[in-house]
Amino acid sequence: MTSNIKTVFLLGLLTGLLMLLGGAMGGRAGLMIAFGLAMLMNVGSYWYSDKLVLSMYKARELSRGDAPHIHSVVEQLAAEAGIPKPRIYLVPQEQPNAFATGRNPENAVVAVTSGIVRILNPDELKGVLAHEIGHIVNRDILIQTIAAVLGGAIVFIANMLQWTAIFGIGSDDDEGANPIAAIAMAILAPIAATLIQMAISRSREYLADETGARLSHNPMSLASALNKLDSAAKQVPLKGSPATENMFIVSPFSGAQAAKLFSTHPPMEERIRRLKAMAGRS
């Protein structure tokens, strides 16, 4: 529940930032145009997110005959979560990792890499699959898309504001907005929007860990899996786009050592600590 409240608060901050920039532009028209353009850019990716990312990673669908154990576990977890059984895909990469995608539970996909099947024991793999089912149950693709729409609108308006302020520098209109303040806002607002989006992503990872631990009834197996995956991700590279980083259960590009504020994933030590605390309470 804490993660959900935090997400609502952060989405509210994004909305407030958008409205502030819209006010600085001086009218509703620019605000609506920016929001409309951001919707067009991001809703398409939301609707076709599964096809886009699966194609990018050359994933192939696994039949029950290909992976009977994975199908059985996903079927059990989906029934526990009260959602239709997602399709299962294999990503032909050695880095052990996994992600979920799809615009809703009826069109959901759980994808695992070749590497993850080799290094995790059955209980650990179940914990990872439960985490991904957690993302589907919690509608995280939708939430990330809403954040992306708001963030995209903020960037668009900030660019407009910056050019308007530059164009207005040196004018004799004393009643106009301070161009220096406008430029500063235009620079800082997209940075703030990015920080908020990253915070939303980290919050959803915590919630998926919690949901997955409850679905699998074994927080320690997920904790053990995360520890293994985090170590392996630092040693085995993933061939892919950094734009998809937030989708994976552990950061596939962790070698970049991004600043914590700009990280799409929470610190692994804290994720494991929370799971151990859940196990202690149960």
C-alpha cells in the first residue's frame, strides 16, 4: 500500500509540474497541445509494447511442450493472482533476467532469458515469475505510460518555454515574464520530471517484489534469485536498448553505475532487506 500511495503522490507531482509549466506559457492551448502530442507519442508504445519489445529482443513464444515446468508455475501463479495466464516467451540471451509486458492482464506476456533458466533453482525461478506476474496485476505498464505521457508533455512545454524566453530577451515589455527565470524553469523542469519518473519506476519494483513474494508464498526464494541475478548482470552483458531498462527485474545495464536518483531500480540491498523482513513477519 505504501508503494501505491507513493506512486499516486509522484504522479500528482508530475501533473503539478505540468500545470506549472502550462501556467508559465500563459494559456491552456499550449498545455493541451503538449499533452495531446505526448499522448500520441506514448499511447502507441503502450498499445504495442509487447510486440515492440519482444521483436527487439528476438523473443520466441514457448509452448507447453517447450517448457512444461514454466507453464505450470505461471498457470498456478496467474490463478493465485486471479488473472488470465500470460503468454511465455524466451529471450535468447545469456544474461539471466526477466520482464513482463502487455497493455493489460488479458494481453500480458512474461519473458525470461535463456540464462535465467540455467542459474536459478525451481523455487528461485518461481519467485522471479511471481514478481513479473506482480507487475501485470499491479498494471505497471499502464502506470509507466501515464508517467511517460506527463513527462513527455513537460519536456515539450519546457522546450517551447525556453525558445519563447530566448526570443523575448531584450524586449521592452516590462510586464513580460522574467526570461532568466523562464529559461531556468525550462531547464530544471525536464530534469525534475525525469527524477520523478525514475522514482515511480523504483516504487513499482518494490511493489512487484512484495506482490511476487505473496503470490509465491516464499519471499526468501525471490531474495535469493535477486542476489544471483544482480551478480550475474554485472558480469554478463545484455544486448539491448537502455530505454527498456526499467522493464527488467534487475537492471541489465548495471555496469553503467547510474546515479541512484536516476536509477530505474531500487538498491538491491534494500530490495533483499525488505523481502527478508517479509519472511520474518510470516
